[in-house]
Amino acid sequence: MKKLALLVVIFVIALSACNKDKSRTDLLTSSPWKYVNPEEPCNSDDVITFKDDNSFSQTAGSKKCDFDLGDLSGSWKFLSDETELEITLNVPLFGTVIDTAKIVALSETLLELEGEDGDPNTKFEH
């Protein structure tokens, strides 16, 4: 009977550990993101990777835009109690560009950022 009780306790502990909520940083950095609804179809195969050290990279896919900037990199951070995402880009020909977007959704499979000035929201998926 003691062995059964011990197994039940171990099972409950293991189950509660599996249900632990991931932090927003864990959700953002767990794997690369692909555009779902890019403003330009040529960005549809680009991939963005956010890293734990607050750096990120955007890798351009094989579809190229007329004015393609290629691969980009920079840094990211959360603002306003992790409800906004600030991205600092190192853009060739333009220098440093800082952009902030409200996070509409962030889950294990979806990142949705609010569009600016009436633009549609930008969505990414794993």
C-alpha cells in the first residue's frame, strides 16, 4: 500500500510540473516564427528567431522583394508589463530603427502584433 501511495505522489508531482505555465520570454524564444500574413507576399517565407539573450534575427527566404534588405538582426525587449514588444533593427542604408508593437496574442503557436495606423495585425506561427 505504501508503494501505491508513493507512486500516486510521484505522479501528481510529475503532472503538476508538466502543467507549468511558460513565461512570455519562453513562448517568444522557443522556436523560429514564420509570417502568416505578411504585408508583402515576398516576405512569406522569411523566418524570425528571438533568442534568450534579447537578440533576434530575421532570415530572408528565397522569395525576394523589389527592395530586399536581406537578413536582418537586432535586439528585442518587452515593455509595459510584457504587453508590448520593442524591436531595434540594424538596417543597411538606414541605420538603427526602433519599432514598438502591442502584443495582441502570444501562445506556443501564435504571435500577433497590432498593426500601425490602420494596417492589419501581423501574425506569426511556429
